[in-house]
Amino acid sequence: MKRILWDQVRQLKHDKRILWEAQQISIITIYSPCEIQSKRILWDQVRQLKHSLSRDLWCICGDFNSIRDLAERFGICQRGLGTKDIKEFNDWIDDLELVEAPWLGRNFTWFRPNGTSRSKLDRFLLSPKWHDRWSASTQSTLPRNFSNHCPVMLRSSSVNWGLKPFRILDCWLSDKSFKETVINCWTSNQQPGWGGYVLKEKIKRLKQRLKTWNREQFGDTLRRVKMIEEELNKLEEDTSQRQLTTQEKLKLKQLQEALRSAAQAHESLLRQKAKVKWIKQGDCNSRYFHMMLNANRRNNNMKGVMVNGTWCHDPSKVKEEVRAFFSKRFQESDYYRPRLDGICFQKINQHQNDMLTAPFQEEEIKQATWE
């Protein structure tokens, strides 16, 4: 088993350089033994190989003959359900800094022929940089035939689910031009109509104005940081052999302040997207926030729905199925309302109606307040 693994890895390393979108990726295929001692040897070999190569895009896939949770095995197991083996497997995955791609389809990938047990033994494990590059990566189980294992397919396809909701970013609030933009947009046009309609139209106009402001003035936070860094480094290189002039000193100070402000805005954006606080919004750990951001994207991403026993991932069909589900959910099954036909209610006369709708008099207010 060890020799087969190393032969496969050596062949992959030297002969199987795969170019995908001009990116070199490293793939290791696994066929793990059943005994835990042999598994440890295999895990250690994979660990050594991954640490010896300075590559970012890793995919380790195949039959690991191990489960990550007790829920991934059902039925009779001849080797027992040891939590220690599960912990060792999960620790190995964490040590390699790998993440399992989200699953679609069946819950199990291996089935005993007599139907007494089933397990999830096959999977794709991806590096964080892989998820950064192809964040929509998912793995799905396909129908099996004579084999005890189901084929598992890894795919990465960005699906357009339509317009995204508008959100205010925390980093906008620290920008001086943000408040001015909001005030100018809110007070520039006076919309006629009743209060609720005026408020709706003002918010609608403000949303479009902030989108334009973010695109044309505020810009990409990371790109702003890099642009300021380049300009700052260029200034320092140009003046490395002489003293700075008064104007250059002023420009240097402005660039340093701009860099600090842009870096804080980018860190704030990462915190908000990751929806976590790092030491009470203190020092930035960008790699940690990127990993949390990708994890939230994987968890919140809707891959599809099951429609009449068939998996569907077409956006238009998924939207229609979701709409139909909630429409039925909030629809009354028994539409019955009691009627009050034939019942005569007492009515007030015109004089009483005038008294109820008349403006309050000053004497009435004094009497109600002081007496």
C-alpha cells in the first residue's frame, strides 16, 4: 500500500502537472488500509510529502477507510466504533490544514453488499488556498453499480442566484466622505407624497448613491492598501540617497496616515464578513479571517434542493420550489371566517361624531393635566 501511494505521488509530482486557469495544483489519491497502524504510516507519508512541497493548491482525495464522526457510519461494524480512531483522523486533517468540501447527495459512500452497514469513507480534502481560489467547490455522491463504493465528484461552479441584498459596511462609517454623501443624498431632493412612501423612496435613492460612492470613491479596500504601499515604497526609494524636502515630508505623513486608515478599513471588512471578533476587534489575523469567511460562505451557500426525490441545482427551479414551499407554509388550510350578518350594532349620531373628531381645547388640556 505504501509503495502504491508513493508511486502515485511520484507520478503526480513529476508527470501530472495540471494547469487549470493557469494554476498548478497538487492532487494526491488515497486508498487507505483498514488497520490503524497502517493508516498512521500512510498519514505520516502524506504529511511529509505535503510539508516538503511549497505549494498552496492541494487536493487529497480517495478512500480513507475512516470516518470523521459517528454519524458517518450506520449499521453493524466488525471493527467497532472507536472514537480514538476518529480523533486521530480529524487531528491528521487539522495538522495538514485541510478542509472537507461541502457535500451534496447521499450521506454514505460505501455499502456492505448484504445491506447491514454503510459508511462515509470517500471524500475530498482541500487546502484553504483552494477554497480561496474556487470558493464554490462542492463534492457530490453519484449512483453506484457493481462497486461497493459510490463515485464522488468534485466540482466548482459559480451559480448566479440573482441580486444580493444591500448591506452597510462598518468600514464605511470611519470614512469622512460617507457622512457627507448620506447627508447630501438625504436632503438634496424632497419627494412628494405621504410619509411612508417618501421614506421608502429616500432609502431607495440612498442605497443607489452609496453603491456608486463605494464603487467610484471608496473602492476595493485591499487594492487601496496595495496602491498606497506601492506609492509609499516608491517615495522612500526615490529619496533614499538624500534628505526629504518639506513637501515630500508632508506627502510621506499623508501616505502613512492613508495606509493606516486603509488597513483598518480592510481589517474591519474582514471582521464583518467573517462575523467574528478577534481579541475584541484588536490585532488583525487576515489568514484566520479569510478561513472564517470561506467557512461562512460554504455554510450559507445553497447548493440545491430535493424535488420529488431528485436533486435539483438549477437556480430558477430552486427559487420556484422555495417560493412554492413558503407559499404553502403560510397558507391557511381551512379558510373559515365567522360572519356577523344580521347583527345590529349600536351607532353614534353625528353630534357625537363631531365631538370625538373635534380639536382639543386649551381648557380641556389644562383640566386633564392639572386637575
